[in-house]
Amino acid sequence: MRIAEMDWRMVEDWARSDDRAVLPLGSTEQHGQLSLATDTILAERLAVEAAEPLGVPVFPALPYGFAAAYTAFPGTVTLRAATYAAVLRDVLDSLKRSGFRRLLIVSSHSDHSPAAGIAQEWMMDHPDARVRFHCWWAAPATAAAVRAIDPIARHGGWLDNFPFTRVPGSEPAEGGGAVIDIETMATLPPFEVREMIGDGFLGGLRRREDHEMQAIWDVALRETQEILGGW
């Protein structure tokens, strides 16, 4: 259940009998022809669909993260590492005060791996709580399903291209492109990154069939549910 559909008394009642909650982590950054909110949309949607059958509360996705490489693209928002760490710790503190002791973080953004370390540090100060970090597309079963369809899955490409991450009214992205050297890209300032990657697509195919995307989503949903339900 989305926290947006609950009031504080409902949360208090829930936390008395079940201390699980889900926190999606998103980002607001360029994704080529796809929505700037692609990472936020994917993380929150997957979290809600996975938690709904169990009735576990899902908090609104944190819509900002690390996106410094893409700041030359209008609409991209990034936080400094210290700011992000402080925000995430404050959010975890708040959830714990509400009675939640088992927290699943669902991420769709590759640059959120430091969040796992932040959560580990937070647990040093809160040994009675548990936080599990779950980057859905990198999880074992989902990653295997992705590789079975196409091992080249890059930012702004087919693995981000779901019906619900496309910009309404825009022409559907098709075709492919040369794979960008991410290691080189990581050495460049934002304006040179934009020159290097053009419209923001990092290579491979831009789109695959919707039935293939649904098959991957089904695997990701089951994998996320197993983590949340078996905890």
C-alpha cells in the first residue's frame, strides 16, 4: 500500500504488527528520449506492485540522487554525496521512529550503490534495525533474464524503455547505436559528457518488444516479492 493512501493512524496500527516498509530510490536525470523520471517511475512502480499483495507500506520514492555526469542536460537534478547521505540517513531515522525496523530499499539507479554503504553505516548506529538494498535490474534472477534477451543494456536504452517510461505524445524510440565507453565518460566534465553521448543514449538497442519487457518485469516482480515476503 502506498503511504499516500494512508493516514498516520493507519501507519501506527500497521507498525504494531509488522515492522516492514519499502523505500524506493529514484533519480531525475536525462534518459535519452525517455522520461527524466525513468528511475523514479521504475523503482516506485516495482516497489508498489511487489508490496501490494503483502500490504506492506511503500513510501514515496526519493526523486533525486547522484546524477552529476548528466547535469549539462536540462532537467537533470543531482545531489552532492554529503547531501544525499544526510537525506537518506534522515529518512531512515524517520522510518525507524515510526516503528519500522525492516526496511527494503528498492533502487533503479546505477549510481545509488553508495546508498548500500550508507545503510550499512546507519545500522551501526541502529543495531535493532535491518536495511536491505535491492537494485532490481542487477539482482541475480532479473540480471539473468536481461542477459538472456540482450546482454547489452545501457542507460537510456531498451532496459529503461517500458510503456510507462515513454514520454506521452513523443515518437517511439527505435534502432540502436554504438556502445559508449563508460570508463572514458566517467573522466569527463558534464559538458563534455553531453558532447560525447549526444541525446543521452549510451548504446545498444533503444527498444525491444513490449512482451520481452513484460517478461523481465515479471521476473523482477517475483524476485522483489520473494525478498520482501521472505524477510
